[in-house]
Amino acid sequence: MGKNTFSITIPEKIVEEFHLENEDEVTVSIKDQKIVIEPKKKAPGNQTLSLRWFLIPTMVISLLFLGYLFYTDKTQIALVGAYSIANFVLSFGVLSGVFSFLLFFIKGKRAQVTTKSKDIYWRNFPTILLSFIVILVFALLVFFKVIGLVFIGATFDRCTATLLFFVFVGLVNYFMIYSALSITPAKLTNLLIFVIIGGVLLAMITNKDYQWWQFNFSFLGTIEAKSSWQFNLTLMFSSLLMVALIDGLFVELQKAIPHSKQLTILRVLLTLTALDLGAVGLFPYTETGPFQGVHNQVAGYLVYLIVILIVGIKWLLPNVTKEFLSISYMIAATLVVVVVLFQWTSYLSLTAFELLSFMLAFSWIVLLLQNLQKMAQNINNTFEVKVKLASEKQEEQE
């Protein structure tokens, strides 16, 4: 007698997701103590598609760049500067990257290519696109700043300049195509972290007054600061990104847990928190004018909202883990200590108080969003199946 044969029943949602048909073959493997079932005929991955398609826009824009160089009769092109490879990449390269992102995001939404963007809603697309443009431009600016310091005064002939332009624009298009194909709510959280931390750090670095910390954290957004627009825009942009992320997460959660008052209240509180964060940037600190004191008011509301969320999270979030509750209460206790040290003992300066409060509150928000993502994924993408012994008749047929 041969070995017993077992079978499992695959849920209909998985069959539809992977376009499986009767008699289609799948592979079963063991990875890290997990059973992994995969279609034998796999669709091309996001990396493969990115590598396959990035050459087309890169070739087109590079040929236009070369034609422009001959048209203007330029024989030597600087690496960085007013009329340089860096400037052309920051203009034409970014433009082609945006076009690539748009094209493949639309293809993904229409199910013309395999993508994870089906969980991203059109109403959130403008914010997401702007986020990736900001990240791309920021990364290119930093990259060419470093390159310019290393290769001071470097210039190249037309062919070499075009080749370098081709490489840089190719990387831009690959990044944007891959991002459009692989964007998920989890990556949106990482995007939020990058935007808010990167923007705040950039505002700190580019501030004309290197002793800004002797005033307060909000000084970065005042008219006295050189790059106040960066700080304020970062907060407003992070607010929009957070709203988009909350929207996507709760749509998925409320599909699995409909008519939940707790989830509705949590969604409203988180959305208000995000909008209040944007208001902190929209109304910078000022001691005169029609908006005098508004900054402090909205900043105070932000603290109240965070406290309400932390205190009420046990009731608002179904099936919250003990670990997350413990961390939440620890952060709440630390916030109370920080307030006492600042207001009652004057041990902490205003800058230290604002920085610590911001970091603690932001860290908790990120942890909460990650927990919501995990909950949505477990609810919507976890299935229970039974392993059954195949009948003798089926064994004989096999």
C-alpha cells in the first residue's frame, strides 16, 4: 500500500485572486515553518516588470536630451550647476518618472498588470503621487549635492553626458514604475515616516539660525526661520498622507467588521488628529496678526486627541494585543512625566518638551497604524482550511 494522499480546499477568493482554473497545478513548499502554496505559472513580478519597461521612457527622454544638446551647440556639459546634467535630470527625468508612475498605476488599477495598488483608492492617488515626487526630488537633490562636492567642476562631452543622463533617468523610471506596482498600505506608513522625519530634519539643517533650538521647536515654522515653508509644508503634507492611509485602512477593516461603532469613532479621531497636524503647519506660530495664538491652540488640541486615543484604545480597537496596550500606557506615562518636568519643575526647556512630546506621539501613531494594517491583513487575507485524507478511489485514479 502506497503513502496516503491528502487534499485541501482553497477558498474562492484565492482562486479568483490568482485566476486559477480546474486542473491548474500549484506548488507547495515549506519556508520558515510555514506552508506556502503558489501558482505554478506565476505572473511576472514587480521587479521584472520594472526592468522590462523602464528602458522605453528612458530611451525616449535621452534621445530628446541628446537632440537638445546638438540644437544648442553645447560641446561640454557640467555635471552640476545652472546648465548641467543634474538640472536636466531634475526636470525632464522627474517628468518622465511621473509619467511612468501614472501609466503603471492606471494599468494596475485596470488589472492589466499584476500589482498591489488595487487596495489604493483613486481619491488618495494625488497625495500618494505628490509624496513620491517629493521623495524623488529630495533624493536627487541630496545625491547631486554629494556628487558635486566629490567631482568639483566636472564637465563631459555630449555622448558621455547623454550616457550619464540615461543612467540617472533610468534609475528614476525604475524607481517610479516599481513604486507604482508595489505600493501597499504598509509602504504608505513607511512613506509617512520618511516624509515627516525627512522634512523636519531638512528644515533643521537649512535653518539660517543654527541656535534655533534655544527658542522652541515651533520656531522652525515661523517667519524668522529661513526655510519655514519646508517645515510647515511637511506637516501639511504629512497630514494629507495620513488621511489617505487612514482612509484605506478603515475601508478594509470595516469590510470585515461592518457597523462597528468603535471603529467608526477611532477613524474619526484619527482623521481629526491628522487634520490637526496639518493645521499646526497651516497656522505657524506668530505673536501678531489675525492668527495670533491659533498655532498654540491647534497644537494643544493635538495633545488632547493623542491622550484620548491612548486612553480609549482598549475600547476603540477590537482584539487589541496586550503588548500594544502595554506600550501605549508606557508612552502615556512618559508623556505625563515630560509634562510634569516641563510645567511644574521647569527641568525641561520648551524645545526639549516639544521634541520629546512630538517623538512620543508620532511613534505611538505609527505603532497604531502598523497594528491596524496587521489586523486588516489578518482579517481579510487569512483563511482556515482542513486537511482531508483523499478517498481510495481518488488515489487509484492518481
